[in-house]
Amino acid sequence: MDKVEKSGKMPVYLDYNATTPVDDEVLTAMLPYFSHRFGNASSRTHRWGWEASSAVDHARSQLASLIQCKSEELVFTSGATEAVNLAIKGVFHAYHRKGKHVVTCTTEHKAVLDVCERLEEIGAEITYVGVDRQGTIDLFALEKAIRTDTVLVSVMWANNETGVVQPMEEIGRICSEKNTLLFSDATQALGKMSLLPRRTGVHLLAGSAHKMYGPKGVGILYVSRLNPRISFKPIVDGGGHENGFRSGTLNVTGIVGFGKAAELAGRVMESDAERYLYLRDKFETGIQNHLTDILINGHPERRLPHVSNVSFKGVSASSLIKSLGHLLAVSTGSACTSASLEPSHVLTGMGVSKELAESSIRFSMGRYTTEKEIDTVISWVVEKVQSARSDNPVWTLNLGT
Ligand SMILES: *Cc1c(COP(=O)(O)O)cnc(C)c1O
């Protein structure tokens, strides 16, 4: 359980929302499929093919049991980004007779926002529903946004930057009253909390292995196939794999790892969550005890327990991260947008000022985070923030107000 520490001692890794290491059990399950079990799951004429195909079946049932759906309702993809594309574009094209209107939320992952933007180029109309100061979607605005020609509502289950968990049950109820399909990018929630899409009224759901201790390059799309039976158009054609919904030779090794990761998550996610709650409370209390003018972003309770998004007033997050760089791996937010210099759209969407958004850091811990690491990180952060503030003439003049 000390893989991350072992892998080079320093720095401490607190960027689990960007990606997670592959669990040892997952790696062990995958290894034979790199070597002697190398078959193509579509080869129907020999044992290599049968072996691969039964391994894929097994992985599919492991994932199905995690979210309590049927195996036939799962489509393997190259990752959550592809699953999001498949869900939104696939439904948009399949239901064009109903309309061209899509409703989503301002704090979604770029995977969702960029797909919506792309659809706008071909005539889609997108409504972006806002969130409150704690990051929760405005349910009243959501309800008003849905129209008779709305083909899809897309709301993420849990936010990657803040960990805020959306009220999916209410959202599901609103969508079912309005007779609209609901898709959820659940990439950060899958394997971290219990997700029951059918019971929640979620018709499509995307997830990714590498956010839950599986390998990179494999994702999943859940699509309700019964009551209601969702139809959608594929975006990758050629060979008709995955019931025609996603062509291409299956990434058997990755899929085996994903299945194992799902089984493992089912076993440990509850106890992991309890431990994170303890560690995060220690972290947040620890920095609050030593520093003034810090702000924790996101709903105090409805938030994934391993995520802490903190604004340090008067401190530039990017220079703070740089000064901690050799000690601590953290990020300002999404790894997918950190190439851009814009302040986080998630935080500004919540009403956080541009300046404060640029003073915010996401700490996300995981299965291998230790209490000792958290203690160390507290002292590093406190020291660096104090020294950054004392170097900031404006801050010193205003005495921190
Ligand atoms: C990581 C992430 C994605 C992208 O997943 P990939 O498998 O890396 O393509 C999409 N949405 C959210 C919320 C994520 O955190």
C-alpha cells in the first residue's frame, strides 16, 4: 500500500483526481493479457479468442455489478472523453427528430463543454445552467431550461476540481418529469461512491479506469437498454464491435484491469471514504489553524471526501505550486485545462473572483495517502503560504485583509 511513496519517496502525490496509480491487484490481473493470453476478443475460431472474449465478459460483469446494471448496457471505450463524446453526440444524432437542444452546466469538465461547443457548429442550441456559491447546480434554473425539444441533459456526478457532488436524484426526477434523457459524466464519482444510475434516473453514464486505480486508455459508457431503451448513433465505425456502438479491436488488457479495479472499488470504497474524511478534516483544520484568509471551495458536505480545493488569499497558486514543486504534486484544477492560463471556469462559475480563483489549489488524495504525508503537507503549505504572503507587498500593507 505504499506504492506512491516507494516510487521515488518524494514528492508527495496529492493529484489523484488527475490520475491514480494502477493497483497491484489490477496489474497482476492484467499481466497475462500482455503475454500468453494475447487473443483478439473478436476471434471466434480458437481458444485465444475465446479466452480474451471471456475475460472481457468477466470485466463487463464486474463493472455491471459496481453500478448494478446489466452487462449489455456497458460499452467499452478508449476513456471517459470518448464515452462523453459517444453519449452526447450519439444521443444528439439519434434523437434529432425531437430537437436540437441540450442542457448542461457551467462547471462541467471540458470533455462535456467542448463536445457541446462542437455540436453548436452543426446547429445545436445549448443552455448552460449555473451553480451556486457552493458549486451545486441551480435546480430551479435547470427545470426552467428543459424544453419540449430538449434531447439531453448532461450534468456531471461529481466535479473534478472541487469534488462537489450534484444532487443527481433531484436532477433525475426533474428530467423524468420533463421526459428528457439524462447523461452524467461520473468519471470522478465512479469507484469512489455508490452510483445507481437506474434508480437515480440517469440514462447514460461515463467513467474511466485511470481515475479509479485502473490503467489509462480505457473507459466505459453505461446506456440504459431497457425501460427506457436508449438509442444512440456510434461515432467510431468499422467492424461493429460492442454491439455496433463502438468499433475497434477491444483493449482486452485494459478492460481486464478496469474490471478488476471495479471489483476492488466495490470492496474498499466505503472504508476508503471514511479514511479520506478523517484525513481531509485533519488537512483542512490543520491549515486553517495556522493560516488566516483561506477559503475552502465547494459544498461542505456534498463533496467527495478526498478532495480539497483551497483558495489562499494574496498568494498566486501557480507560484505556490512551483515553490512546492519538488515536494508536492498538486494542481490548480483540471489537468486537461492546466495548459491554458485562464482561471478555473469551475471556480469562476461558482462566483469566486478571478483573483481568488488564481489563488486556488486542488489537493486530491487517494488510496496510498498516509496520515504522515498529510501532516508533512500541512507544514509545507503553511510555511510556503506564509512566506509568499510576506513577500507580497500589497498583502503586507493591508495586513491580510
Ligand atoms: C478525467 C476526466 C475525464 C476524462 O477522462 P479520460 O479517461 O482521461 O478521457 C472526463 N471527465 C471528468 C470529470 C474527468 O475527471
